[in-house]
Amino acid sequence: MIRTVVFDIGETLVRDDRYWASWADWLGVPRHTLSALVGAVTAMGLDNAEAVRLLRPGIDLGEERRAREASGHGEFLDETDLYPDVRQGLQGLRDMGIRVCIAGNQTTKAGNLVRDLSLPADEVATSEEWGVAKPDPAFFRRVVELSGAALEETVYVGDHPANDIIPAKAAGLLTCMIRRGPWGNLWANDASVLNSVDWLIESILDLPSLLPRSSEWS
């Protein structure tokens, strides 16, 4: 029986268009240039922050984030950043009696911005708030604590194989990969990823019908 579903944030619930566009504007480079570099480092299996470092070698990302915030060009989210299936999909899970949590590699401010959207979720947490980031196993231990359910009763949903699917599976969680965004589309047919997922979905709306009920769980 599935009691809790925990969702990643970026490119699972929230589109990253605004995020990368704002970084490109801040760095003074064409948006397409940074977007293409994000795609390139993704294909190489590198952290997407490497795209910024390629443009500005030696950059201190923490310092730059603080400078952006101080100048009024920091992180921002509103309803237009959500994928269109998010509210209905999360509400559908809650209507089934499933606990819905959100936990991703984001800043404390991003966590508060997600909370301000008043999504149908029981808890929201970020890596900065926890002091540990994916794919560190300690992050997924915190996910289990957040879940409040047993490992075999908890599903982690994400789009990134290295940050989401493989470490969540290694932690003993059930896993669901959503096929969207650069990572989800690039890696969804990779054999090593498919071996680590319990479900592969195109939309959050697909998930309720796939999750086993108590009578189906062995």
C-alpha cells in the first residue's frame, strides 16, 4: 500500500524556464546560450550549475545568488511556473488518502515560494533547509522522515536519474520518473534508469491509477 508520495520540485512540479532565463539576464548572455549549455552539461551527466561555471569560470554561485537577491533580481515563483497538471494531480493523490510531500534541491527562499503557492501538499522541504542535498543518501533519509511511512510505502517522484531516481532507489524507496524537462526526456529510455524505476509517467495525473491499493499490495 502506498501511503506517501514525495515530489521533487524543479522540472517535476515547477518549470525552470524563468530560473535559467533570469540567470542568463544576470550574467549578460543570451538566454539561448545558457539554455544550450544546460542541455550540454545534462547530456554529460554533470550538475547543471556547471553551465554557469562554463560561462564564468571561478564564479562563486552562493555569492552571486546573494547579490541577485540584494539587487531585487532573486528567485521568484508564481502560478505560471507550475506545470498544468500539478494542482489537480496532487489533489487527486490527497483525495485517495495519500500523504503528499515536496522535497527538492532548492534554497530556503524557494521553499517559501513554493509554500506561498498553497499547493495541495502536506509538507514542503528543501535541501538548504535540511543542510544536505541530493544525491547524498542523508537527503533521502530526511525524505523518509518527512514521509512518515515505511520505505515500501513511500514513492519519490522526480525527473533526474542521478539526483532523484537512482539514489532514491538505493535508499529503499519506490521511485517514479516523470518524463518532462531536459533530464526526464533525455534519460527516460536509458536502460540503467528504467531498471531503477517502479513507474514511468508522462503526467502527474497518470500516477493515481498506477499506485497499488492495499488489496493489490503483496
